[in-house]
Amino acid sequence: MRRVFWMLFGIGMGAAVGVGVMRWTRRTAEQLTPASVSQRAFGFARDWRERLADALDEGRAAMAEREAELRAQLVEPGDEAR
């Protein structure tokens, strides 16, 4: 009885591992198709471009704020009328 149990257990585990490997290879093959790779590359480029644009906007805003601070420090009390 023990031998039958372990034999069936081994067959079941082998089948489970085989199904898992087949699913993994199918998913991996789908991820490596040219369409999938190009789609991920374009997505990465789009995200990078958006991040760069956001960083540039923040930098410009910080520069304008700092410039306003420096100009405010340089203004003397009688200069506003000019």
C-alpha cells in the first residue's frame, strides 16, 4: 500500500510540476514576443519622458521662485517707483 501511495504521489507531483513549467514557459514566451517587447520599450520611454518633463517643470518653477527671492533682496526702498 505504501508503494502505491508514493507512486501516485510522485506521479501527481510530476504532473503538477510539469503543468507549472508549461505555464511558466508559455508566459515567458508571450513576454518575449517582438510586439510585447516593443510595447514595454515604448511604455518605458513614455514614462521616462513624463518624468523628465515633470523634473524640468519643477526645476523651472524653483528657478523662477529663487530669482524672485533674489530680486526682492536687491530692491532698495526707493527703487519700486522706477
